[in-house]
Amino acid sequence: MEEMDIVKHLVMNIGTRLSGSTGEKEAAKYLASKFREIGLEVDLYKYRFLGWDLLEEPVLEMLSPRKEKIPCAPNIYSSSTPEEGAEGTLKYIGKVRRRTRSELDKYAIISEDGEEAAYVIGTDQRVPRNGVRDPRFPMPEVNVASEVKKMLASLRRGGVPVRMRLRLKAKFDPEAFSYNVIATLKGRKHPERIIIMTAHLDTQINTVGANDNAAGISVLFNIAKRLSRTGTSKTVRFCIFGGEEYGMYGSRHYENRLKETGELSNVEYVICFDEVGRKDQTHRFRATNEWLEIKLKKTLEKLEAEKMLGKDLIEDFPRRWMIRAFGSDHAAFVEDGVPAISIGGGGYTGYSHTGSSGDQDTLDKVSSEIITYKADIGLHLLEELDAV
């Protein structure tokens, strides 16, 4: 199966595809060539963004009431601590929400001069997972797992003071470049009417990104390959965006380009694939309006999706969460009024973003059967939406 060959090449031959890295660039060139091979028009272009790189794995230590090294995962756009680390008393800031509907516990390490020197975020995850913080406010910041969150809450309730030290070394790069691959299959009847199908190119820190998101790319290629033989009535653009993990920079850059040229008004809807290739994951389908949801339900019923993927597949579209947080590559389009369907997976409770805890998003977790099935869903959706 050629689509699994794509996953294998991205995961095993290229590996980590952090935004702005040589791995991301190599993956973009490889995918551009694959889409050209099946006859699509391909535009491979780069854009500048604020890059970031982790130079050393962070070290978080509890100094009192006992000495203990605590596993942690850094957030993208965290700044560096001093060489000796950020050390001080742990202060509870409060509950926060980021890319998840669950509440996280935010703590600050308070330095000797009373300043917030670094942040520790207690999550509900069984292992620490990487995330992204707002680059406008760079601070050293790491996430810790649910067991640590419970432990810190217990100490806090008991009035036990906690002292911690965090060492983190990272680098910002204002001259970084990321890449978008735009593969176009021009429609026969209505070439001016555009459907966008997306998957992101890049990975999180220290992960090969098998499910997040080599699997999504494979689904897109599977659909494109089949449609390249039959053609479509409307134009379908297969967009593989870089920079998603850093804040969906690639999709935002492209959406803004379409807006500036006036072409955005020709985009009828967007279908986004992100974390779609594991058999044992949560399978999530969301639509931004009632018409798309009806078409989505009809497609899933026709393909007997509950037998393959489980029950309660369709969720309400979390518009406020997508805007408050980062969502995925449909977000920029939705914010400007373009309808969208999001086909996703494990989300914040999945196996992605775990590279700093030992990579769990590996090739053995991805199912070729599920990838083909998700491509079938994508093709049937296009039929339901009169695009083919």
C-alpha cells in the first residue's frame, strides 16, 4: 500500500519534522514530488515565521519538602532559564484551560526577589505532553503529568511549602522558514469552486509523528490518488501545511493569502484530517453547520462507521475552544466564515505530543486499515457534497 509507504518514509527515513527544521523541509519536498507523480499541480512554497528550538531537555526538580526529579515536557515558545536554573518557592496561580476542556493547575516558581521565574502546569495526562504557549509572553514553562498534579494539590491543601528548580534551554529564531505544499486537482464543471482538504506536515518535539500527522497526510494522498483517476466536478486542493504545532502558521499564512487575493470567497468548505490513523484512539467528527453535519451523519451511516470506529462519533463543533486555543488547520478558515468538517483523533488525551516522555506516536501504533477507511469517509463526503 503506497499510502503506508508514505507514512513509513516520513516516520523512519525523515523522522522528527519540527517546524523550521531540515526534516520539515525534506518532508515537504518529498510530498510535493509524490503529488506530482499522480498528476496534480503542485505549489511548494516557504514562508517566514518565528522559529523555536529546544537545545537541551528540561530538568525539573523538587527541592523540598523532599528531593525528587519530576518528569516534565516543555511548551514550544518557552524561554530559557538562567544557566543555574529558575529556583524558588512554588506559588499556585489558579486554574487555566489550553487546547483542552479540562482545567489545568498553573504554578509559578517565585525567585528570591519575588518575581515569577518559570511556570509549571499540572495536567490530567498520564505522561507529560508538549504544548505551545503564547510567543508574545515568552517564559520558561513545562507540563507535568496527572500524578504530579495530584501530589502538588495535596501538598497545597495541607499547607506544605514546595520549593522547585527548573533548568530549560531553548532558542528563538526570527529568520526561520516553514513550508506549505498545495496540490490542486482542477474541477471539470466548476473549476472556480474550491474544496480544501488539509493535513499538517510538522511534528511536535522529539517525536516521529506517525499518527500526528503522517497518518493524516496518508489519508489525503489516498484520496488524491483515487480522484486523480476519475476527476472531480469542483476543484479540490490538498493542502499540507507546515507550522501547525507552533500555532497553525502554515494554514493561517495560506488562508490570509486567499483572503488578500479574493479567492477565499470561492472556498466552499474545508475538511481537516489530524490524528486519524490509530485503531484504538477516540475517533472524532465535527461539523461547523447543520448542513455539513447532516452530510457527515449520512456518510458515516452509509459506511457503518460505528461498527468500525465505535459509537458517539459526532461531537459538537467546539468553536470557542478552537478560537481560544489553536485547534487545527481548519481554524483560520472557520474564523473567517468558511464552513468546515474536522476529522480528528485522540486530541489532548491521545499519544501525540509525548516525545519528551519517550515517543509514543510511533509507526507500530498506526493502522493501514484505519487510514484507508478514513480516506473512504473523505471520498464519500465529497460525493455527498457534490464535489465529484
